[in-house]
Amino acid sequence: MQNTIDLLKKVYEAISVAAEISGREGQNIKLVAVSKRKPAEDILRFRRAGVVSFGENYVQEFLEKYEILKDEDINWHFIGHLQSNKVKYIVDKVFMIHTVDKLSLAREIQKQAEKHDLPFVNILIQVNIGEEPQKGGVMPDDVYTLVEEVLKLDRIRVRGLMSIPPFLTSEELKPYHGLLFELRRNILEQTEADPMIFKELSMGMSNDFDTAIEEGSTMVRIGSLLFGARD
């Protein structure tokens, strides 16, 4: 356990330093520990050390871990590609869905929120910030229209934007993170998004979270740095 606590201290210290560079406080940057392909006992170890939010990519794997850890007061973030026909299995179990990139998916979340009698579901709009054909996410030029349409759905709370940038060095990713920051600001100017709600930028992973924070990230998704390499 001490090794886990020491590791977390190093990560939180790095988050704080990056936040200070951007004129913010480290405590305002949310850490999502990405636990995909890691066993429930690893998640429990970090939960015992104080981590609250964990990110999962695959519906079936998430559901298995959810059952094992359902009494552990975890905020689950779904950060993988989500098919519309799988929404019904997770909508009442997750704190936030990061990867909404189509109106049809948003409408299914709305439908399932109504069926489960949920007041709202927190989501982020995933932006294909590098405009890469192999990746999910709405294209930057199309994000305004998507946000406007999703804002019409009363069971969805649009909390901000998420991106998975190209596989580049941390320094090379700066302009991509900066672009997502600018997109959020422009969306607030051009749509009816509430700045008190639409304020999250989920960007930055183990290799670039410090740079992402410097460029305005409010939520970093860190996996291998905490859990080690995956199989």
C-alpha cells in the first residue's frame, strides 16, 4: 500500500506543478485512473489510497468490475467507444460518459435515462481533434451543431469536451490540446451551453498529462503510469 501512496503522491505533485504553470490549483484537476484490463483488486488498492474516479473502456469488463466493487463508492467514467445498443447496460451505473460523438448515441442515452428514471446523465462530447479517420469523435467543425442538438435533450447534462489526440510526443501535442481549449471557449460563445456546467476538458494521459494541464485540461486520464503496462 505504501508504494501505491508514494506513486500517487508523485502524480499529484506533477499535476500541481502543471496546474501552477497554467495559473490554477492542482486540487481543481480531476484524476481519472484508467483501469481497463486491470483486475478489480488493483482498483481496490488505489481506491483505498484515496482515488475516487476510475475509467473503463469495455462494457462487459466494466460490468464485471462494477458488480465486484459496487459497495466501494466509485465514480465510474466510461471512456471507450460506446455502441447505442450497450447504453442500457451502463447508463445507471456510470458517473460520466466521455465518448458521445453522434446525436443518435445521445438520443439513446436520453431514452435510457427516461427508462431508468434518471434525472440526468453526465456526458462529454468526444472531438476527433487530430481529424484521424481511424478514431472516433466528431470533427472540430461539426462539434457546434452536435452540442446545440444535444443541449435540447433534457436528461443529458453536457459537461464539456474530450479528446484522444494523435500519438505524438508531449510537446508535439500542445497545439492539439490548445485547440480543444479554444473549441470549448468558442462553444460557450456560440451556443446556449451553460458555462457553469460546460466546463470540463478531458484531455491528457500518462505520457502527456502535464502538457495537457498546462493547455487547460480539467480532467486527466492516467492508466499505465499508475497501474503499469497492460498485457
